[in-house]
Amino acid sequence: ECSCRKPAPGLLWRARDELGLSLPESVLLGDRPSDLAAARRAGVGRAYLMRRGPADRLVGESDPDGVFDSLADCADHLMA
């Protein structure tokens, strides 16, 4: 199993190392539960979900900090 496959956090850690990111100060917007699980495991500060349909419900470590209908809605929230 590769640590680069979600929900493993390997790709996020690689981005941190290569780009000098502070993951606790970062935001991730994903469209799948595995995106949010990877963010939690990597220590990303805030993880949001972009809604893919009306049945989006997540539980456990993948609970989003917010759910948005579009990237624009998420950006508006972050800029407020």
C-alpha cells in the first residue's frame, strides 16, 4: 500500500515538505470522504467538503468543518 493513496496522508506531507506549507494553518476542500480523512491524518487545520449530492453525510474522523455547494461558496466563507 502506498502512503500517497488517500486516505493516507502521504501526498499532503509531500506538499508540506516540497512547498514549505504549514498544514495546521492550511485549508483543504475535497469532494470525497477520503480527502477529508487524509486531511485529518496529515494535520490540516480545516477540511471542507464540496457537496456532490444530497446524500453527503460523513461520520468519524472525516467530519467536515463545513459543507459547500461550490468552490465559490467555500471561498466566500473563507474570505468572510
